[in-house]
Amino acid sequence: MNMYQDYIQEIEERKNQGLHPKPIDGAGLLSEIIAQIKDSGNEYRSDSLQFFIYNTLPGTTSAAGVKAQFLKEIILGKSVVEEISPAFAFELLSHMKGGPSIEVLLDLALGNDLSIAKEAANVLKTQVFLYDADTDRLKEAFNSGNPIAMEIIESYAKAEFFTKLPEVTEEVKVVTFIAGEGDISTDLLSPGNQAHSRSDRELHGKCMITPQAQEEIKALQAQHPDKSVMLIAEKGTMGVGSSRMSGVNNVALWTGKQASPYIPFVNIAPIVGGTNGISPIFLTTVDVTGGIGLDLKNWVKKLDENGEPIRNEAGEPILEEAYSVATGTVLTINTKTKKLYNGDQELIDISKAFTPQKMEFIKAGGSYAIVFGKKLQTFAAKLLGIETPLVFAPSKEISHEGQGLTAVEKIFNRNAVGSTPGKVLHAGSDVRVEVNIVGSQDTTGLMTAQELESMAATVISPIVDGAYQSGCHTASVWDKKAQANIPKLMKFMNEFGLITARDPKGEYHAMTDVIHKVLNDITIDEWAIIIGGDSHTRMSKGVAFGADSGTVALALATGEASMPIPESVKVTFKGDMKEHMDFRDVVHATQAQMLKQFGGENVFQGRIIEVHIGTLPADQAFTFTDWTAEMKAKASINISEDETLIESLEIAKGRIQIMIDKGMDNHNQVLQGLINKADKRIAEIRSGEKPALTPDSNAKYYAEVVVDLDIIVEPMIADPDVNNDDVSKRYTHDTIRTLSFYGGEKKVDLGFVGSCMVHKGDLKIVSQMLRNIEKQQGKVEFNAPLVVAAPTYNIIDELKAEGDWEFLEKYSGFEFDDNAPKGEARVEYKNMMYLERPGCNLCMGNQEKAAKGDTVLATSTRLFQGRVVEDSERKKGESLLASTPVVVLSAIFGRIPNIDEYKAAVEGIDLTKFAPPIKELVQVGH
């Protein structure tokens, strides 16, 4: 019994780390454990019972299959276990969530023993994770006149699995814990450098915030055993940045409640708050776990006698505290009045946190149960030939007569499921929509796989056009952690039906291309809805929503997502770009000009940015749409001219064909299907049958931002402002400064050109700058390291064909080798150029890092504390974000250049240019 002994040894090793036994997911180990349970004299029998009952993962894990079958034996009397009665066996099956447990329950319910069948039916009535194979069995039995099947179907039609659940508690007592001041990144709750441990929930939970914070949370819980701890972002937004379910899982693990006594380390119902609310992605994930997210509004603008905001010397509104949420404050959330109280004092209205839909998520313990429950009820009602009884809150349908549609409203109306036929829906409507493209990335993919197993899904929904599993977040270092996790992930996803970056069979070359670039290419319709496991799922075709690993799993399993139609902010441009400016500067200037236009209010937050770029192909336009995650937008839509869209689709077709040529297509020929759809879309545009998507001329926007290109005269840099006296102003993406601010003096320790924000043109800029400086000075010398990571292999191939890669190789001191990938992360950098493997590299922060305390200038998106660079004892690490030419020049000089040096260096270089569309991109007459 080697597996069990290995497990015992692992348990001893985990004890030394202060960890409990790892949950069991393998059939082999559980089979040994069951054999020991059956052997009444076995020395390990008592422990084996505990492992079987309390430490086996549910859903479709192979262990769950073995567990379900053994419980079936007990119920049928084929095995007798004193500690597990048939009634207890049924209870255990009821907590296994689907897959093998449903199969066993159906076997019993549709079997010949009537008393057992009735008990099995009673358990089945509480279950929602049924798939076609399960409902097909019920349908067949129902049509054959089976009375038990009839009873189950009638229960499903009434949605008794939901109606018989306990009602939501009216008063929820909380005690506050300030997790941080200012915006709280999910990095604080689930650090990127601990990505390898995410699927080991208990181990990963130990990295939340700090060990000291964890002790403080424990102390609060001991002091207030009857209350929930609410984690708060004071003077900031909770959960900005990446879309990690692991962040919410960690919060739930420390402050929530156990989902089931028989499933270890799966907690639900976390409660979080933020002065400026919760970021959209994070709030979706809170819903997944049946939690509560509050917009606290506890700091408000100080007003003068005329009601105008009073501003400080920097022109920013001065905030004053409306009420205190200091750590240890006891508050009451009332879910009926939908108000927040301190004792008897009413503080604020929190009704947005308790919409009818959110109340259902809280009651059901999470949004999955509602999604599957609605499908199950619809199936049962249809089988009975009746109208679906009104149990769940009806979808909120908002329609304004005579009002046109924004681009996102058009897409949602096209993809809507279950809404009133013929009714035009506007922003605020709550909608189920079909999803076209789904992306899973490699550091959240292991959790997505777990979520798919837990919801008993075994195959991708047939309505999804295409789905991709990336390998980019673990591209930099092929270490033992990656070797243990990634092949297992790729095998699971490949079998599930995704196109995978790595071939489980090892037949095609691993593709570590950045996931957002791949999704941008496989999106072949600007009317598409895309769901991806990363906050930078922001395509420049279609509308893309970054999502947690659970929402990605739901999209893969059902082909659907549910959300309100967001409001939109329209962004247009006027004027002309200066010759020496790069499009990245326009992106940063958009944020700066928006904040100035609206008196410091971020009108982008939680909304769609409908950007009328028009003339930029998808690759270059992605630089803007990608950055909208940093603008705190929910998503973005790029409005394109017909010919530009056709150009983008042709590029996408070529790149999909390369994937096919590599051997990446599957038996369903998903990739070929995407090319066929792209051809159809191009034909529609060319014929005039269906031009490129544009909003209606009479669409209504929350706000309109006009970006003036004429006033962008210097490169713009996003600065983490690490020494700002106001802690809440540090590490936001809102501090945008001109090059001149630094006076040509700020030291730079490392430059990074890479991640999803760069395209082929950026790599050509690196090559052109090196050529320029070589001509001017005879050779190029780096006064700081320059790390260059192309986002895709395609780009490298094209650069090789055009002669640029050869020039980059000339000045590189290191070039990646796929045949001998790095086995360890680099800890020291020399003053030279590193040509790294395509992928996320420094931006992800989970493998490569700059040296502690460094000042990094990067083209990437991440400037959060500890992400790209950690603090040292001597100074804070800082990651400033700029255009490619600024980064390259800074690495060569070892400092940020002044404006004259910059202008001289970029003269004659083909920077990423942009000219606004000549005509307004709207549809008239709607």
C-alpha cells in the first residue's frame, strides 16, 4: 500500500509547515483507504475513515468517483461500515456536488428498491449540478412513467432546491479590519509570486496580506466570535488588478464560513468593503462565493458653502471622514432595510449590494448554484409542458423608448438568453448572455480545473466558438513547480476541449505566447463576448471581461455568463499626434485628461470604455484596450472603421493558420472553424450587408471624454509615487507625469520591454533605436539591464524575416533557448540586454523579479507594491510605466532621459502612430 504510506509521509512534511493533510483527489489513494476501512483490524482504519469522510474532494475528481461508488455499496448493503450508516452515506453524497455522486443517486432513485429510491430522490431534489447525461436519464424515466422521476421533475420545476434553503439572515454583525490604505490589489490577498500554490488552498491561504495581519484577524475572531470579519480598503478600492479567485478564496478562508463540513478548505461568504467600493472583477468573484461587497463611501469630498469641492495645493479634492471603519469597529449589515448601521445610527444605503439577484447568490451560497438551478428548473418545466414558475428574481429589463444603443448594449442584445423577445435592453438590465470565446491562463488554470471538477463538468459547452489555455505566466522559468503543475493542467484542459499552449502528447512546440494576444487573434467577430481568467482580457475586437477562475469555468461549462449591461463612457480624439510621440503616451494621457476633465472623479471605473480608435489595427489598438484595466473600467470596446477591421481580421486569420500548421487544432477543428467565421465576417463587411459595429448616433453615455492630441507634447509616465505623504495615493495608476518632471536625473536600475502592452512595432522600435545609437556613438552601451520579452513567437519569426531580430541578437548578452529553458529565476542582472522567452516575464511577478529596491522602467501594466520589484531595507522598489522608446533610452543611460535627449534618440524612428478617424463612427437612424 505504497500510496497510503506516501500520503502519511507527505502529512508529516506538511505538519512541519503548520499544514493539515492535503485533500485527496486521486482514485488510487482513496481505493487503498477504502480497503483499510473494510479491514476491521487495520491499524490505519480510524485515520482512513477520517480521510474518506472529511478529506476527499468532490465533483468529478477520480477520488470522488471511488467515494460515490463505495457509498452506493453501503446504501445497498453490499458493504457494512459501522461508522457510516446508509442515511449518513446519503448525506455524504448530498455534499459531493455532482458528477459521480449524481450518477449514483440516479442509479438508486431509478432502481428497484422503493424505499432506497425515495431516499435517493429526496437527496436529488437538493442537487443542481446536473448535466445533459443526467437530465437525459431523468427524461427517459419520466417518459417511461417512472413515479420517482416524476416526483423529482416536479420538484425541480418548483425549484425546491432553492426555495427550501434557509432565508438570508436579516442582520449580519461584522467587525472591521483595515487590510490596507488606498487601492488594495489582489496581489496583497494572493501574491503573484505564490501562484504555484493556488490549488493547494490551505498552503496558499498562508500568503494573504502578512502573517501579522493573519494573527490580527484571528484575534478579532476570538474577541468577536459572533461576528464576521470584514476586510476593508480604506481610502481605496478593494480588489483592483488581477482577477484572482484565489484572492477571494483566501479572504473566505480567513474570514468566511465552511461551505460543507465534509469538504476541506473551501469557504464561502466573505465580506469585503472599500471606501471606493469593490473592483468589478473582484465583486463578480465575491458573488461566486455568496459573499457581500460593500461600497462604504466613508470618505467624502469636503464642500464649501456653495457645494463645490474644496481642493488642496495640487488641485485635488480634500476628503473628510463621514464615519469611521477603523479596525475593530462593530457594524451591522441589515439585508432587509439594505442599510449599514453602527449601533442604532444609520451610516449609508447599501442596496446595490443586495439586489434581488445578489440576495439569491447569498442564499444559495454562490452564483453557480443559481445559474445551474435556473437551467434545471427550465428543463423540468419544459418536460412537464408548463410555464416556468416564477421563483427566481426576474431578469431586470431596462428599456428606454427612442434611445439608441451603445456598442456594448448592441452586443448584449444580440447575445442575450432568456430575455423578453423583441425587447430592446439598455444599460442596467441584468442579462444572461452566450459567450463566444473563453481564455484560461496558466496560474489560475489549476483553479479553473478545480472549479470545473467541483461543478462536475467534463466537456466544453458546444456553443463556445473557441477556448484557449495559455502557458504564458509560467513561461520565464521551467522550474520544478511549473513542471509539476503545467503538464497536468494542459492535459486536463486539452481533454476538456480547449486549444492548449502545450501539447500533452508533446507533438507540437510549446507556445508561451501572452494569453491576451492569442485571445485577441482568435476573436474573429467584433460582436463577440469574451471571458478570460485575467484582468487584461480586454480585446480590441468584441467586448471582453476579465474574470475569476470560477466564472471562466462557468463560461467553459455552460457557454454563458450573467451580468448587468454596464454603462459606457465614450472616448474620442481630436488634434494631431506629435512626430516624437508614441501611442502609449496617448493611452496615459487619456487617463490624465479624463481625471482633469472630471475634477478627479474616475468616470471610467466600473464602466465600459467605448474608444473610437477607428484607424488602428487590433494589435496596436490593444495597447489602449489592455490599459483600460488600469483605468478601473469593467471592459472596453474598440470602434473600428470597416477597412481597419478587415485588416485586423486578416492578420488574425494568418495567426490562427500558424496555430493550425503547428498541429494545435483539435478533433472538433475549432481553429479552422474560427477562420471560416472570420471569412464570413469579412464578406459581410465588404458587401455592406453588416458593416463594422458602431453605436447609434442617439445612444446615451454616462460621460464623454475627448482626448486632445495637440497638448500631448512629452512622453507620459505612470508613476507609483511611492513616497507620497498620502498612503492612499501610492501605487495607483492615476499619477501620470511628463518626462520633464524627472529632469533627466532619476536613476533607473532596470528596463523592461515586454508583456501584453507591446506589439511587433515596439520590438522594431528597440531595434531601430539601437541602430540609431550605434550610428551616433559607434556602439551601444547599457548603463542598466534591459529585459526584452516579445509577446508571441509570431512576432519573433516576423522580426527574423525582416532583419530586426539579428540586430537585437547582436547586442544581447542572453537569448532564450526553448531546448534548454531556465530552471531557476534570475536574481541578478548585468548591464546588458536579455532576450527572454515570449510570455509575461517581469510583469507577472511570479517567476522573474527585479532586484529588491530597484527602480524599474517598464512597458508593462503593473506598478503595485512588490509585483515587479519588492522593497529593500534601503529603499522602496518602484515600477514606473512608459513607452518603449523611453524604456530603452533609460536602460542605455541608466536614468530617465530629458526631453531633448529623447527627441534626438527617436528622430526618424517609426513610432506607433495614430490619427483619429475623419468621420464620426456612429450608426444614424436608430
